[in-house]
Amino acid sequence: MQDARLRLFSVLLLSAATYLSVAGALLTLFWLFLYPGSLVSTVKSKALYILLPFTGIVALVMQIIGENGISYFIRIGILLLLAFTIFQGWTPGEFLDLAVWLFGTGIGFDIGLAIELTIQGIKDADQDWSRVLTAMKLKGMHPEFWNLASIGFLMIHLRLLRADDQADLLTTRGYKSGGSCCPHFEPSNRDIIASLCAILILLVSFTAVRDIFILMM
Amino acid sequence: MKLVLDRIIMKRGSWSCAADGILVPGIHLITGRVGSGKTTLAELICGLLEPTSGELVLDGISSWMLCQQFPEYHVIGATLEKEAQSYGIVPELALDRAGLTGRGGEDPFCLSRGELRKFQFSCLSLCDRDLFVWDEPYSALDCRQKQRVAQHLSTRSSGITILFTHEQRYFPKTDYLWEMCDGVLKYVGKVPEALPWWEHAPSHIRFLIGKGVIPANLTEEDLGEALCRMQG
């Protein structure tokens, strides 16, 4: 999605729809096929496969204690898929634009900057992890359980060093609070259609929930 | 022992890098401009990247090492001592060589990049590998340290040593010369016979060749000797 405003709008509606009912979750899954490029990147993401088993464990426990674990797994699984796919479509500067558009150049700029730095931090951590793995490979080592703590420490240390550098850079550029930014958005027809679909999906999921309540009564 | 680059091609969008050739034991100097694909080729050789097509054959090579361009990429230890240990070497020896005696408990990231490079070079110089790939080992070093690096590389008599650089002054005693031209690896020939055909040769070497004097090799001593011959 090109327009960050429509993306945020759609993701809020789809998250609610996915959480509310299995029907909403399945329709959200179909909605994701509107952006196959991002979806393919998501499916290749290792982090997704690290998180999914945890969801599976919770679902299993729920099923054992008599709750609907399968429904939970489908809904949370698709919610994760949605979050990862939306994250794949993010481009640097978008959240700054969005926050300034929503809250203005004062607090909006600060919020946007904080989100941008956080997301950049996640990407940096991913790169740091790859570099550490490469360095270990070169030295004939493998990441094992016993050295995970030291790798974790190293990555936090790298993050803190980078944060220090970023703070210096912001100070050098005269940042105190707020800033000027001219948000620019380019909504495409596809984005508008996708947003309308998101509204419909939320309505359908509400209907599905209401039907369940009627049946229960 | 030999390294075979069998029609290797690496593509990234519109950019591509290609290599085809056989590297035998000795010191191979691969020069090329910034962005010509040197680092990509170094990473391909060490198996850190998968080529888009072609095959890399490590014939008789059982151990290898890459000296990456940025020394901080190598760091996995919380202290200099632990970092040296991660290379499987005696920490004191590496610290001594780097002029960091007694500082083994310090954080590697508290060193300047030049110091870290010096330390990394000390660690690497204590490792023994069949294939050693050096990607811009001179970066962040002063002239004295560059000289030291070149002298050390000259002493590597066994195995295959590949030096990727755009350095113009300090070179080790080189056996084979290669060039990266527009993303394609080109074999120039054996040194010194190949020197006249070195397309992106440093200006002082081109000057010597222009005067009809071919240096015996690329070390400072060889170039000094060639200069004397020219004046004589």
C-alpha cells in the first residue's frame, strides 16, 4: 500500500475483524493476497516461524482446558501474518509523515521520530544478527544455546552505541523537540479499493459475531 | 590446491558481477574502483553469498578466512581477550602485536576504528588458513600500519592469499594480478610481466612503466629499486 494513512486505517479494521471472528480472519487472509509481494516476503520471514509455535502452544493449552484453541490459533496466526505483511510494506519516513499529519509538527513530529527510530532499530538488530552469524561462521563457530546470552548482550550493546550516535547526530542538527515536515501521500486506486474491502470485512466479522450471540441465546 | 571460479555471476537488479578463473597458491592482488564488485566477489569466494549462476570449487582447500572491510563486523566477544579467543588464538600474543598489552579486559567497541582494525589484523595474522581473503585490509590504517600489513601479507608463502583493494601505494610482494573492470574479473597476468597491462595501475607505477622501467614487484623496495634504475 502506497498511502500510509489508508494502510493504518485498513490494518486497524482488519486487526479488529481478525480478532473478532474466524470468518473475519479468513477474509483478512484473502485481503492479504491483494499485496502478493509483501505476503511472499512475510512467508519467507524467519521471525514469523519463531512466533507461530508460541501461538500454537497457547492454542493447544486452550484446547486442553476446553476453550476453542483452533479458533484462537487461526485468528492470532492471521493477525501475525497481517502485522508482518504490513511491516514489510513500510518505507523509511512514512510514520513520521503519518504522525505529523495526525498530530502536527510538535508532538506529532516527536512521536513520528520515535516510531521511525524504533523501527529502524528493529531493522538494524536484524542486520546485526546476520553480521554476528557471519562472524561466527568465519571463525568456525555456531550459535548455540550457551552463547545466546553473549550474542544477546552484544546486540543490546550495539543498539545502545547506535542510539548514542543517533542522539549526538540529532543534537548536532539542533533537534530539541518538534520539527518541520511536509507529509506527502499518494493514494492509488488499489489502496482505496483495499480500504473499502477492509471496511466490508469488519462488517462481515461483526455480523458473524452477532450471529454467534443469537445462536447462543 | 586451487580455487576455481567457474563462470560465477552475481546479479542484484541491474547490477552484476562476473568471475571466471583459477587461483593457485600464491598472492593474488585484485584491484578495482569503488563499486566494481570487489567485496561481493570476496563474499562469494568465502561462501557468504550464493552466486546467481556458476560454481565455486575449493579444490584441496580445507580452511579459509575472510578479513571483512569493516573490523566491527568481526566482533563477537565482549572484551578484547574474548574476541581474540574467538579466533582460537592466544589473546596476549594478539594484544602485544596490536600494541594493546594489558588492555584485554576492554570493550572492543571502545577502541577507535583504526585500533580495532589493528587488533583484528593481529588476530588474523596469527591464524593459519589454506585460503585467506583480505577485503580492503588497509582501511582505517595510517601509512605505518599499511606498510606493516603489506609486509605481513608478503610473508604468507603457503596457501592462496587474495587481496582485494583500491590501495595505490602499499602492496605486498604479489604473484598474480587481477582487475575488476565494470563488474567483471579480468586476469592481467603474473607480476612483473603483467604490470604494463595493468589498466588501473597507480600513477607512480604507470610513470615508471612509461619511462621503460618495469619494477620487479610492487613492494616499496621494488619500486624504490626501479626508480634508482630509471635515474641511473
